[in-house]
Amino acid sequence: MNLFKTLAFGDIVLLANDCEKRTSWTLIRIMEFIPGKEGRNRIVCVNIQFNELLRPIQKLFNLEIDKPCEPVLHSKCRRKVTFPDKSCYD
């Protein structure tokens, strides 16, 4: 069973920085994969605020928001319907 989602073109990921806390890491978009000598992806071209940079793939981390989006429900008077989180009742 694979616990990690593989990276793909166009994904938004976190760029690790050893000098900062994880909450301060930069969000970037993957633009291109660059394979190494053995053919495996080792470097990615990323887009950071109108700049394209090359970064090692080991410094990229998936965002932890793979939860599917729920449809937005509205009441008869057009108010947004929200449901309590199920984890509150466990």
C-alpha cells in the first residue's frame, strides 16, 4: 500500500527550508520534471512568484489536503448549510 501521493505536473507543494518552521515554508507549483542519469526524476522546475527555479525533489512535500471537496448545500432561503465535524462526537 502506497501511503504517499506521487508528485505530478501542476501540483502545489511545500518547498522545505531548513532555516524556517514548516508553517513558514513557501508554496510552489511544479512546472517540469528533470530526470537524472538513471532516468528517475531528481530535479523539478518550480514556479515561485513569477520566477522559475530548479529544486531537488527531496525538498518538496505534498500538501496534506487530499480530502475530497464536499458540495455546498443551500437552504430554501439561500443560506449556506454547514454540518458539524464528525470527529467532535467520537
